[in-house]
Amino acid sequence: MNIVAAIIFLFIFIVVLAPIFSGVLIPALLLLTAVVIGIIIWKRNFEMKKSVLKDYDSEKLMIQNVQRGGVIRLLNVDGQNGDLDLKVVGRNLYMEGDYSWFELECVNAEGEKFWVDVEDDDELVVSIVLKKLQKSDIKFNPVSLDMIDENESGMAFYEGKQFLYIDSGEAVFYKRSDDMRKEKLYYWDFKSGKYLISAERWDNSEGKSGMEYFYSQILKPVSIIVYSIRGESAE
């Protein structure tokens, strides 16, 4: 019950019943009213706190909490001999309306760059970019990505595999999650099993635009090990 509505209801209740009861019962009625209001306030605060926390600990070793300086291990990544140990050198933010996801920019022991996307909506989805592609590597049906977007249907073909359209939209990319370093992009995502083909059209602050294409692998949550969520010198 809304607390304001509850107070109004109790006030009317007292005004209506006060003439009926003796002077002895009126203080008891007022005390009962105060107790009821106190319970309503406590319950509201408890629900608000529960809604904010959601049993979520920002210090837990979870991929959702990893910041710059964190260290993670990814298991069973295609093209890697054994497990892939990565240090996070940047966390980039994507915003699409009220929805957001992020990208971890990582390096391995040899300094090779890797990008790990993390989305946590109804379920956790983590993917790692395996390869940056050229437009000539992929075939789309329909040929025009704009037509695929308009129809909300289409396919991409890469290395003999068929990828089905799953989503497209417009987002804002924040480099290092910095409001002053942002770029607009339009994206298209296609899926085949545990693999993704992504196309991105970029528009930067200088008025320049370009296209990028990526081939990624979706990782199972059990394949992600977080050793630390941040480094001592992480920003």
C-alpha cells in the first residue's frame, strides 16, 4: 500500500470513529495508528533495499564485476592451446536506451588483444571475439543490412555455416565508460549455435563512419573463472 494513501485512510478512520469511542480508547487508537504506519514504513524500506541489492555483492568474483586490472581465465576458447588467461586493460560501455552491456578489453601474457562482451539481462551471455572479418568474408541474405533490419529477418553465411538474424539496433559506445569519449553505432547480430556474426556501423564525433565485422564464440558461464575483479592501480 502507498504510504500516503495509508496515512490518509487511517486519518479518515480516526476522524470517523473518534466520536464513537470514549476518551480512554482514543489514545489507544492513536497508538495503533502509529504502529501501523511504522510497519508500513519499515516494509517499504525493506522492499526498496531488497530491490536495490537483489542478493548482489559488487565484490564477488563474477564477470559482471570485473574492472580494469582484473584477471580472468576462459576455458575451451576456439583456437587457443589450453586455457586463456587474460588481464583486463579497459572496460567499455554500450547503452541502448535504458539497457546497457559492456566489453572487456583484455591482453594475454604475450600482449595480444582480446575483446569479451558481457550482457546480463534475463540471463548472462558472455562472448569472445575470435576474429575480425572483412565484408568479403561474409554473405548476407538479403544483401542489404538495412533491409534485414527493416524486415527483422535475414541470414549471414560464413565458412559454410548459416547464421540467423537475432537482433539489431542503435547504441552509444563509451570508451573506458567515459561520457566524454562516446561514439554512435548501429549493430546487427546473427547466431549459429555457440557462434555469432556481428556487423557494426560506426559514426564518430568527427563525422566519419565505417563498418566492422566480427566472428565470436559464446562461452558457458562455467567456462569463466575470475581471479580478481580489479588491480591495485585500476581506475
